[in-house]
Amino acid sequence: MRASLFVTCLVDQFHPEVGRSVLAVFDRLGVCYQVPRGQTCCGQPAFNAGCRDEAARVARQFLRAFEDAELIVAPSGSCAEMVKVHMPALFPEGSHEYREAKRLGARVCEFTQFLVRFLHRTDVGARFPHRVTYHDSCHLLRGMGVSDEPRALLRAVRDLELIELEASDACCGFGGTFAAKYPSISGGMGREKLAHVQATGAEYLVAADTGCLMHLRGLITRQHLPLRAVHLAEVLAAQ
């Protein structure tokens, strides 16, 4: 089966190293893949803002770009959940677009799901000699039901010490447009998350959603913390 990489907007615009890391892991494991050139946004920002017509217009391009995909892999729980759970609701039930959204939604999985559930791999040949802790992003945990897979992958990384994070399932405060509408609340939630991270003594904060990472990296920089926030794919690509 060939995997189609859903790059996502934040990876494309802010964290291209995440996409490169995913492909490095694919290459190491011998995964057959493609990166559809016509892909843009899945429509999540507009959908979350209540702009359903705009979200549907962007979603149509997603359906065209991935219409031939056998399996769609996204390095983001929030984007994967948008396609898998919410995209069909953008179209009239029973319409061709609704059926296409349902068909492709059934073929979407998040990156760690793909490695553990589809490839049945936890050891991907990575080495990362650091103390790390893991943050459960909201959409990945609650929307996609993914919790054990990232931890199994991290435990299999050579020379990595995984320290469990207190309140790992608590929101970091990003929430997409929530962070822009309620910056003081968002910032407070992020600082509380980072206080738990600092208590672990970890050198690296690992997550599987670039939205969370972008938010937390900004707070880490502004607070001058001796900490780095990286995507799980970057850890798995390391040797």
C-alpha cells in the first residue's frame, strides 16, 4: 500500500523539518509514498471559526488532491481529525462530495498510528540520547484516540529517557483561533503546561501536533527556558 503524505499548513509554512523527518522515517522503513502536489489546507481554521462555506471550498481541493490516495498519513492529530471526523459535515448528506469525504476520511491516519497500527513497528532505528517528556495534544488524544502509540515509539528509541509528564493530557492553550481570541487564557494554560515540563527535568518536550509546538515554542523563547520543543517525527528521524 502506498502512503500519501498530507503535509498540513503549519508543516508547510512553519515547520518543514517535520515533513522532511516523516519522509526520512518512511525511507528508512522502505515505505512507498507520494506527496500530492495539489494539496492545500483541509479547511480546519475556517471550520473552527464557523466559516463553513469557506471551509467547504478549501475541502473540495483536498478531495481533488487526494482522490487517488490509498492511505493518507498526517503528522498532525488535529488535521487528521478534521478530515476523518468533520469534513463530511461540510457537504449535503448524500451528495457526491459527502460520499468522497467519507471515503477519504476512512483512509486517513495520523503518523504514529500509521507506524504502529499499520506497519506494526515501534522500533524505527532511531537514536536520541536525551531526556524527553511527551505532551498529549487534544485532538490527537480525544479526537483520534491516540495515546499509547507515541509513547511506544519513544520507548523504542535508543538512549532516550522518557519521563511521564504530569497532566500530560491537559490542553496547552493553543486551540487554533482560541489562542488569537483569548491570548491571556491561552498563554496562562501554556505556562502551566511548561511548569509541569520543567518539573520533569527533561531537555526536550515532544508532541505530535505542530500547532501545540508552535504555541509552546513561542512561550519557551519568551521565558528563555532551557528547553526545546520538537515533533515526534524529528526524534524518530534522528540517528
